[in-house]
Amino acid sequence: MGISQGVLCKQSVECAFRRHFDSSPTWVVRAPGRVNLIGEHTDYNDGFVLPMAIDRAVWIALRPRVDRRLIVHSLDCDARTNLTLDELRRGDHDWTEYVKGVAWVLQERGDVLRGWEGIVVGDVPVGAGLSSSAAFELALARAFAAVSDLPWDAATMALLGQRAENEWVGVRCGIMDQMISAAGRAGHALLIDCRTLHTEAVPFPSETTVVVLDTATRRGLVDSAYNQRRGQCEATARAFGVPALRDVSVERFAEESVRLDEETRRRAWHVITEIERTLQAAEAMREGNASEVGRLMNASHDSLRDDFAVSSRELDVMVECGRAHPACFGIRMTGAGFGGCAVALIRRELAGSFTSQVAASYRSATGIEPVVYVCSATEGASLV
């Protein structure tokens, strides 16, 4: 057996800490990225999502300081920030804004923070729809909790991470990414009620594994498109007199949606049916019914492509390549859309054949070299 990616990252960040700070770190923390099996664009509609924390993560090795300075070196960016907790100011939109944002939101809550110095490294692909930013936020929250002796509650820290992203970084994300990074369970997906933040660990069917298929394309239009679709969903909820689309049943929408324009109707129809598919998929997973989970994943992609209109040519090609392989129960785009990754539920014993053949088919169809890897479901943000 080879050394796992997680062990390599831990060794890398500890070695870099010793090189930069001439001592061993006091703590090492990690927070995972995620892949969402089903439930896309439902989180900001108070719906349900079914993600898993993956074995790609952000790692921080750190030690406390006696003052209130933060000295953080990013191995990925080969850059260092040196700032004080007493004067947090917004700057250019780069990785340091996440450091400042998490510190700001904890202090806004009334926490007394202690300074620290550390090294950060991650192997969550940036811009691929696997929530590298949420992983960074939760790793930072774990670091601050360790050095400042703060109690750790996964849901509370997820909400604080979301607030940092919304109010400091300026991205109107829902709660899913931070919640799964904070509360993931090894060997399970997590059914999250995005209204109550109630979670339920859902086991995978025994013969299955999950594969992430990175199209090697990135999401150039996602910010404006995301905000537009979120606005359409919120406007539709107001038109139906409810707090969120989660509160509109499939039956009621079918009866009353005639008053909506066609584009808005299709956007809302995706969300309302996707919430239903997510609950059905969780039930199918509890029953060990991989075929039904796959059918629902396929239906989710078709809806995201045709009704919500957030897929891309490369994502559609990847999905077609995956569906053509006999190992595949189901495959769909994952993340906000317009590029990034697809996720497939496959028969575990055929994983090698699936990854090699689908990568070759995608390369032949697009001329792009993809990155395809089998994922394991891991624990959420933790001290290691």
C-alpha cells in the first residue's frame, strides 16, 4: 500500500513549518473539500443536499504567539501575510481575505482571539466546484479554535464560515459547503436540511464508490449566473407567498406556475424537483439501492442542463462518457456549474476500468486532459 494523499499533505505542512519557523508545530488541523452527490442549487432555497466530505483538504500547521499577530504562509501561493487582529482591513481579493474574514467573524461574535503563525497547504482543486474556499474557512476556524481555546460546534462554525464568505469575501453562498466541511462523516454522505441544519449520516451502498471527474475547465460565468438564478428563485418564492422554494410542493407548483414566465418557471421547477430527488436519493442509499440513486443523479444532471441551464459542453461530454461505461450507476455535474467537475456513483470493482476509459473518451472528444480520481468520504474539520 502506498502512502495516502492525506498523510503526504500532513508531512508536507509539518516539514514546511519546521523549515519556516525552526520548530515543530503545536497543532495540525485539516478541513475537507466536498463533492455533492445530489441537491444542486437547493441550499439557498432552504432545501436538502446530500454531499460527502472528500479526501482532499486544506491543512494548517501552527503554533501560538504571545501577541495578536497572524503570520500565515501559503505554500500553494508561495506568499505570506503578516497582520494584526486589532486592525483587520479589506484588501485585494486574494487568499488573505479568507484569513481576515474568519478572524473578523469570530471577533464579531465576541471571541477573544490569540495570534498564531502557521503554514497552509491544500490539495482541493481551486475553481472545480469542490469547495476549496469553504475548506480553507473551516481549517482557519479550527486553527483559531485550537489556539484560542474556543468550543467547537460544527453547525455554529459552519454558519460563521458562511458569514465570512458572504459578508467579508462577498460571495453569496449557501450553507452546504461550510456545513459538510465542518460536519462530514467518514464512510457516509450527509443529508443536510439547509433550513434547520439538521444532519443525518447516510451510508453508501456496499458495492459502490464515488469518482470525481474534473473537466479541467473553470467557471468563468458563474458569479453573475449564480446571482441571477438565486434572484429568480427568491422572486418566485415571494410570488408564491412562502419564505423559500422549499415550501412549494411539486403539485402546487404544477397548478399555479402558469403565471410565471417560461425561464423563471423552469429555474424554479429544477429546484422544487431537485429537493424531492435529494430526499429520494437519501432513502435509496439507506436501502442500499445503488441503481435508484444513480437514476436520480442522472435526472438531476438533465434538469441542471435543461431547466436550470448551468451545465457546459465539457460537463455534458463528461457525463455522456461516464454513462456509457457499464460500471456507472449515475453521473451528474456538481457545483455551481459552467465548468468544474462531475460526480459518478460506480461499481467499486470496476473503478480502474471506469477512470481510465472515461478519461480517454473525454480526452478524445474534447482534446482536454481531465483529472479523474476515486474519492473516500472523510471526517469534517478536525485536529490531526
